[in-house]
Amino acid sequence: MLTTLPSLLQQASQNVQLVTAKQAAQEMSQNHGLLIDVREPAEHAASPAVGAINIPRGVLEMKMLEIEKQAERPIYLHCASSLRAVLAAEQLARVGYTDVSVISCKMDEVHKIHQYSE
């Protein structure tokens, strides 16, 4: 039997740390974490989150291993609905990253991350 996307999200979310955009901004101002947008490049270009590095989910593991060699560095993932970010967080944990959070809010809140940290 196939798993529905809502069921998949619910299952995957149990293993992932979820934070709000405000929490992420406050944490990143102290821990210098990476903000990663796992949406496709066209989505990111149409509605970019200031300060985010765009790495589509399909190539995330390969690119992250090139970008960040420290498994302990805080990483904050976001996408349009949290589904891709939650699945991406699971994959990064499998690769060995130990401090991965998913920003679980609407895109307009992600756009305010830099305002929160001021």
C-alpha cells in the first residue's frame, strides 16, 4: 500500500526538530547556522528568502557535503510547505548532520527571518 503525503509528513516529522521562523532567526543570530532553501531554483528565484542558500532537495546531500564539512553545524531547512524540508532533514541526518531543524511556517514568515534577528 502506498503512503499518502500527509501520512508521510506526519511520520517524518516525528524524527525532525521543527522551529518557527522567529525561533530560527534567534538561534541563527547566536549559532551562525546555515539557512537552506530546498525548493527548486525557479521557486527560489520567484520568492527568495534573504540569506538562504538554494539547494534543491534532489541534490542536497551531495551539495551539503561540499559546502559544510562540520556535522555539528546548525542547519535550518525550509520549503513552501515543509514536506520537502522534513524529508531533506531526514536525509541529512542519515548522512551524519546532527543539528538539523525544519522551519515549519508559511513562506511569508521565512521572508521575515532577517527582521526577527535585528
